[in-house]
Amino acid sequence: MISKKNSLKVRYTYKLLTNLIGIPIGLITESLIPRGLGTKLYGDFSFISGFFQNFTSFIDFGSSNAFYDKLSKRPNDELLRKFYWNLVGFISVIFSFSVVLLIYSNMGSTIWPDQLPKYIIMGLIFGFLYWYSQIILKVIDAYALTKKGELVRILQRFLRLFIILPMYFFDFFSLDIFFIYNYVVILFSIICWIYILYKEGITVFPRVNLSKNDLKVYSTEFYLYCFPLIIYSSIALTAGVFDRWILQISAGSIEQGYYGIAYQISTICFIFTSAMTPLIFREFSVHIQKNDLKRIRAIFKKYIPMLYSTAAYFGVFIAINSEFVGFMIGGHEFADASICIAIMAMYPIHQTYGQLSSSLYYSTDRTSLYKNIGGSILIIGIPISFLFISDQYGLNLGGVGLALKMVFIQLFQTNLLLYYNTKFLKEKYSYFVLHQIYSVLFFVVIGLFTDFVVNHIFSNYIISFFASGLLYTIFVVCFVFIFPSIFALDREGVMNIKNQSINFFKKWF
């Protein structure tokens, strides 16, 4: 039983606080990295790291979600932890060997065009470390230790900044050093999280013996859960790698850099949803175990539209101000990335539905249906990528083409997933569709109006940007009191948020 101090609201608050603190730190850090590396090296890193993040997502086969789901339901199962880490180790060894063989075969230059073998190896290490860190963070969340876990993430963000500053000002940037920098930051988090678990009496790598029968039971359990996701992961890997590969051979590292920075900026819009996703996943898993469908329905209907609107609030503003945002983050070298940034700012809006809606599929073991829906859409996306990106047989749109494809595919996939979830929960699909449309239009109208007003008052780009953001926020807050349904609230809910905010400021200020 989770104590009140570790309730969903408290855990979300700490997740959110981490992401909010991370915004200014992340803006400084992310503005120094592309400037320090330059467009080509930044594009190379984006290509290699993106490849191996797709690669580790593939070899995960959905097993980390299965592990998180089962650990949330059975937190005292040490054999489960032992089995899963053995599985992770086995997968890591097999696929490391496979990648090394590919690098030094004739296929290496085809899969990773214009990339040195040492950077491919470094990218592989980066992908594995990132994968391991995400698994351990899920263990933290599964045991409702989110508060302490998020404090580590805050420290990690400061560490990223403190290391990157001397690298930039003393011109100590190279691709080798930048990979090592990422290793240090990720290892810092892993070690801290393991220590937190150890202090709570939870052994990450328990010293228990797995019998042949245990191996058979857990293998069967994971197989039944993950088999559909193995197929889905294979399709996702093919689609994700193909996207970056066709962009690399058609447009080169500079366009990779434009898309890479647009993708990084788009993650800003996802701060609220990314904070909530693992927590909602855990709540779904716990209440499924209790067969409490009523509570699941209430969480789904309350939080998903609310977080969708929150992502739209950020996404629309960044899209409208994409030219300045691109310059602020990347400098003059990334001036041509503004269109790509504007399009990708729309991506996290429906990614909200994708992440939160998929959590319900995982927690209810409907992975086969998830595979059928998601896999079908990803397959359709491959020829669309070719059409938008290819320089010989397509429209040759470069990074813009990939951004368009990502937004279109995300829109269709998430709404299909949403449709079957509403059928499962016996909710009205039309409610969620209408909310998607009118909430985005709400932010677009306010965003364009404030941009028009501010640009006629201020000539300085920096002042204009911050004034526009302030006025945009004021208008949104005011109109939410009139139309609370924008954030899936009623008037009572809005007043509760208002009173809580006033009490918070009275307490601290």
C-alpha cells in the first residue's frame, strides 16, 4: 500500500518538478551542444544515437514494459528481478556480437553511411547504457520511490550543464568526448538509483537461484506477453532505421542535424506527459490486478485529455515561434531548421495519446491488438517516408519530409489505439476526438493573435518572444475559466486548481 506522501499526485508533482527545472537547464545545455558540435557532427550524433535508441527499443521486445507491469503487481518477487536481468544480459551479449560483425562486414558502410567504426561502437554503448537506465528507473517507479528517483534526475541535469559549460567555452568538443560525456551522465543516474533501492532494502540484482522450473514459468510468462511486441518491435526498428537511413543517404548529415534539433525541441512540449506516463502505467497495472475498471476509466478520462491540452499549449506556441526557437537553441547554422521545428512541435501533442493510451494496452495484456494496430500503421509509414524524403524518386523534402511523416503517422496511429481503448472502457470515442480538435484550435487562435499583437508593439526578437509567451499564457488562463473543458475540467476543478495555486504561493512566498 502506497502511503499518502507517495500518492499519485505527489509522485506526479516530483516528476513534473524535475521536468520544469530541467527546462531552463535543458535549454542552455541543448543550445550549447549543436553550437559546439556544428551541424555535421550534430547530425552524425543524431543519426548514430537515433539508430541505437531504435535498436535497443527493438531488442527490448517490450520486455521492460512487461517487467514494469509485473513488478508493479508483484513487488516482492525477487525471482522476477533475477530472471529479467539475466534476460537483459543475454540479449545484450547476443546483439553486441551481431553489431560488431555487421560493422566489419561489407554491410557496415551501407547501414551506417559515412560513419567511422569507433563511433558506431560508441553509439552501441550509448544505446545500451540508455536502455539500462530506463529499466532501473522503471524499478524506481514500480516501488513508488519516484520522489527520490526524481531528485537524482534533477542532479543529473545540473551535472549535464556543469560538464558541458567548460567543454563549450574551452572548445573541448569532439564526437568522442561528447559520447563519453553522455556515458558519465547516464552512469551517474544508474549508480544513484541503485543506491536508493539498496537503502530501501531492494536489491536490483538479487542473489537468488532460478530453478529450471522457475526459468520455464517466467519464460512462458514473458513470452506470452512479449511475443506480439517482438513482431511490433521488428517493424518499429525497420521503420525507425529506414527513416534515418533514407534521410542520411538522400540529404546528408546537415539535414539529420535539422531534424535532430527539431526532435529535441519537440520533447519540451512533452514534459508534462512524459512525467505522468510511467505513473499512469503503474496505476493501470495496480487497478487491473484489483479488477477495478471504474477507477481505470476515471483516470483515463481525466488525465489523457488534460495532458493532451497541456502538450498542445506548448506545441502550438513553439510552432508559431519556431524561427526564434531554432535560432535560440542552435544558432545561425540551424536557421533553415525552422520549418522542421514548427512541424515537429505538433508531434508531441498526439504522442501524449500514444504514450498514455499504450499504457492501458500493456497493463491489460492486450499486446497482440497493440501490435496489430501499431505495426500496420508503421508499415504504411515506410513508403510515405520514401515519398517525402527520397531525392531520386520522392519529393526530396529532407528533414521537413521526415517531420511531416512523423506527425501524420502519429495522428492516425494514436487515434486508432484510442478507438479500441474507448471500446474496452465503454467510453464515447467522439468525446476524445472532438476534444482533440477544439482544444488545438483554441491554442492556435490565441497563439496567432498574441503573436500578431506583440510583433506590432516590439521590434526586438527576444523581447517579442517572451512578451508573446507571457500574453499567450495570460489569455489561456483567463479563457480556461470560461471554457474549462479545454483541459477536461469543470468549473469546480478549475477553482480547486486556483485555490491550490494560491495556497502554494502563500506558503512559499
